[in-house]
Amino acid sequence: MSVDEVDVQAGDGMNVIRLVRLAKKNALSVAMYRALSEGLEAGERDGSIGVHVLFGSEGVFSAGNDIGDFLAQGGGTGAGFDDGLRFLRLLPMLRKPIVAGVDGLAVGIGTTVLFHCDLVYASARSVFSTPFVDLGLVPEAGSSLLSPQRLGYARAFELLVLGEPFSAERMLAAGLVNAVVDEGDVEKTALSSARRLAAKPAQAVALSRSLLRGDLVPLGERIEAEVRLFKERLSSAEAQAAFADFLHKPPASDGAAD
Ligand code: COA
């Protein structure tokens, strides 16, 4: 199955999902969120699939949420917000492991999605950043909970609030990345681990993964709490000005919340 700028190929026990919107640095549009959710849900249903694999493109993983969509959503149309929400809510519900291969920039959701992945391989040139606060926003995808758990509070604050970009080597030391590999080896390495996982007894993998992930209720609650704040922030004057600045458009300040 291939949907516009998200390519989904199921085979060999793997559900391989690729972001292919290179002209926009793989920024995630509303349609792409929908396609990602559909691709993941199809992989969950397919009994021949043991593992999801997530790739960006060569040189760029994802520039995060499409800022034009943010501008429109905060500017009053609200269109498409539910598609992003569906994706965020799906992430903690997935029963099958996710292996990610990152080569290049991973911004916003491009980084926070990785906290839901079980194995992450990155090239040395990869850079992870979450400029939520600079955009007048708050962290999403459960990252306000998962990031302190995984990285420790000090590094989580630096990443999520200070907005400091992390190199691949730093993310390896911090515990988000499993291995830093040569640019040309990212996909090969990720697929090799994914193939090994897919070949294992599926129920034992799912049960073990579930034990390692622990109680997911707090994660679901945190995602909802983030969503409530995020939605408010989208229409704030701070956020609208930041979006407009990026897109070089006048801010939709009418009705702005602050
Ligand atoms: N939303 C919408 N469009 C985006 C985008 C995003 N998140 N990220 C990149 N693009 C678009 C640019 O507007 C540009 O479009 P154009 O060619 O029509 O002008 C194109 O992708 C290429 O981006 P550009 O900025 O020229 O590339 P760059 O290599 O100089 O910089 C980034 C790449 C990712 C550092 C930069 O584009 C950026 O900071 N993007 C925003 C990241 C972000 O804040 N995401 C939201 C996180 S919550």
C-alpha cells in the first residue's frame, strides 16, 4: 500500500513505512498522519507482520509537523487536528515492536515518535530537536513523560524546553538511540534487527514488550493532557507569530488567546 507521501510496504514479516515528502523535509501533513495511522493499523491487523519499521528519507528523517497546518489549525479552521490526534493516540496502543532508522534531521514529532520505538538506529549526521517552546507550544506524543524517564530530567529539560539539539552520539549516550552507524548502513542495520524480531515467536515478543513498557495508563493520560494544552497553544499569539515567522506570512492574530 502506498499513500501519497507515506509509502507502506508489507512483506517478509515487516511493515516498512517510509516518509517521502523530501521537498518539505518530510514535514508531516494531515494526510500523512492519516496514512501513517492507516499503515500502522494495517500492520497490526496483518498476522504475517511481526514488526513495524519507520524510515524517513536519505539525509532527513522528518522536519516535524507541517507548520502551515499548525497555522491553519490555530487560526480557527481546526481542520486535520483529529488526524494528528489519531496518530498520537495510536502510538502507545501498538502491540508490535517498532524499529526506526534515522538519517539526518529529526524535528518535533520526528524525535518524539522515537520514544515509542523499541529500537532506533541513527547515522552520525542525525540531529534530534524539539523546538516546541520556541514555537509557543508544549511537548506532545507523551514526550513530557517518556523523555524524563528515558533521558533523565536534566537532559529531557534541555531537549524539550531549552530546545537544544542533540547529536546522534549524544542520543546514543542518553539512551534513545541503540547504535550510531554509517549513513549508508542505517536502513540495512534497522532491517536486519527488524527481520530478527519478525522471526521470533510473535506472542512471546508481544508479551515481553508489554512487560518492558509497563503500565500504559499514565502515558495515555499524559498524551491527553498534552493535547489539551497543545490545542490551546496553537491559537496563542506566541505560537501564531512563530508559525507566521517561519512561513513568512502575517499572523492570524484575530481571536488569539494571549
Ligand atoms: N512545516 C512546513 N514546511 C516545512 C517544514 C515544516 N515543519 N520544515 C521544512 N519545511 C519546508 C520549508 O518551508 C521549505 O519549503 P519551500 O521550499 O517551499 O520554501 C522546505 O521545506 C525546505 O526547508 P528549508 O527550511 O529550506 O530547509 P533547510 O535545510 O534550510 O532547513 C529545517 C530544514 C528542518 C531545519 C527547517 O526547515 C526548519 O526549521 N523547519 C521547521 C521545523 C519545525 O519547527 N518543525 C515543527 C516542530 S514542532
